Amino acid sequence: MLKLRFICVMSIFCYLPLNASADMSAEVGLELRYFSENGLSGQDKFHPSLRTELEFTESWGDDSFELVVFGRADKNDSERSHLDIREAAWTHVGDEWELKAGITKVFWGVTESRHLVDVINQSDVVENLDGEDKLGQPMTKLSFEKDWGTVDLFWLPYFRERTFPALDGRLGLPLEVDVDHAVYQSSAEAWHNDFAFRYAHYIDDLDFAISHFSGTSRDPVMAFNNSFTDPKFIPTYLTVDQTGLEIQYLYEDWILKFEGITNSGVGHRYSAAVFGFEYTQVGVFESRADLGWILEYLFDDRKKAAPHSFERDVFAGWRYAFNDADSSEILTGIIYDPQTNERVYSFEANKRIANDLKIILEARVFDGADTNENPDKKTWFVQDEDYVQVELVKYF
């Protein structure tokens, strides 16, 4: 299946018209991921993989087209070996308005630890747990840019299901996820028409946005298949209405941030928020480097009933930008639950080692919960999933 998808995608590239305004680029990444322990189901410690991303852009007059194709081949995880069209969209720019149609990605949010309001694209969880990697979303987007703000209107005619690691993969749930038998609340299933809008504006140093989404929830509810001989999780996708608010205020070297949502459709209506600040020391240690101090609080009023572990947590992080020619940067942080004493440590660093080569280092450590199931400690099943990852990226 992966080979067939690759042939189809490459066929698209072969038939694309090229002219002076066209641009093509590519990158290939060799990723080596090593876990400190074997997995709950005896998975291997060493997980190598190879990824590639191809990008094509072309513009003519007020129109442009962008195509981004992503693919990964993983030695151990069959589900992580996948191909996805991240972007395949035509854009027309008019006078104070813009129309985009096709497959694309949209990002909403201002906070560092969690993006509550970012509901347009589905998370590509086999790539990373942090939710930063997204699948391409079919959509039509109409935008109006006025003096009084920017309005975005979305029609999302098709739903992308979440990706999950296979049994031989790592960083997954304690049971295999049966993606072939996903359940939908809507009879239209993946073809349910979703709609969204977002209004964004700024007043001096204050940026804010109000959004609303009505459609299939990107976060599935996991249901047990009631089989004790072949236990699996069944992903269930409910229809929801979610209203979100983003606020960001700049004051000298401080950035105050807030993201909040209210959501109905997943049980009773609930609210969640992330808020905090980032303070930057410019020229720290009498150098040209900048050091950012990040502190955020994560809140979900469902408390223990929340399907995640971010219901009453604190995030502290540090961002060190060297401001050198190699774009070197380090981001490290910890998410801490003061009630259960669970902790997740993260470390990310990247540096260019040549004009067309970049090295990326990533590590995560899960602590504070034993490996026996405990409903109050929701990270018990990843306590043996500590890992270090090195990736070498080549640009073309």
C-alpha cells in the first residue's frame, strides 16, 4: 500500500507544469530513536527510520499552488511507515480577500505546552506525541482581511482519522488501536461536513482571536472491544461544538499568553485553558544569545474524568537561542502534576552543521508513575518509554 501511494504521489510531481516561478525542494532525514527499556509488549529498544519531504510551489498572477508530500519508512513500526499529502492547495488572492481550496494545514494557538484551540488538522501521532505534526486536511478556506480584523471561514468536507502506532511500535497506548473499525457518532462518518470560523485582530501590543468549530472531534474516545482473547481499543469519533479564545500580550521582554476552550459533545460541556508567560533575557551572559523563561498552567474542569493527564499541571521551560549563523537552539521543559507527582521531561536541540545538513536531538523522560495501572496516574503505561532520538537532515 505504501509503495502504491508513493507511485501515485510521484505521478503528481511528474505532471506538474514548471515555469520560471516554480520552485522545488526536498529534505531527507535519518532518525535513530533509542529507548531505555523494552516496551510493555516486548518491543525493541532501537527504532531507526527514514523520512522524506518533497515540496513544490508555483505562482502565476494572483494565483499559486503548493504541494507538500511527507513519507516515512520505519524498520519496526508498520503504522509509522506511511505517506501523507500535507499540502495540495490552490490559493487565489483578491483585494482584501483570499480563497484557498485543496489539502492544507492550519495552525491556531499561542501557548507552548498544549494547543487547545488547534482543531482544524488531525494529529499525526505516529510521528510524535507532542501533537505538533499534523495530517493534511481537505478544506475550502475563505479569508477577509480588513482594518477591523481578519475573518477566516472554513468548510471541511472530509475527516482524517488519527494515526496510532502498531503493536510493534513504541509510545502507543497499552492496547492496540483497531483503526479499521473506528466508530462515528454521525451516520455520514468521515464525510460529515465540518465548519469553522476564526476572527483575529490586534490592538497595539494585544493580539487576540475568537474561533468556533462544529464537526467531528479530532480527539477520539477510546472504547474497549470487550474481547479478552484479543483486547483492543476502538476509536470513537463524536461530533462536537467548540469555542476558543486566544490572547497574547507583549510588554517589554514579557509575553503573556492564554488559550481557552469550551466544548460540548464529549459527555457534559467542559472547559479547559492554558495560560502563562514567556520572559526573554536578551544578550544573556553578556553574549548574543537569548534565554527565554516559560511558565504555564494547564487546566481542565473535568479533573480526573479528563481522558488526558493535563487537568491540573504546571509546565516550566527554557528556550536558549544562540543567534548564530547555524540557527542553534535548545528548548527544554517539564510538565508536572502536583496532585499525582507525575512528571514528563523534554529536551529538543537543533543545529546546522553545514549549509545543507542539520542535526536534531530530542529526548523524553516519563517519571512519577509505576508501571502498574493506576487510574489516578494516567502516564503509567509510558513509564518505560524514555527515549533519546538523533536525526540527521539533508536538504536539497
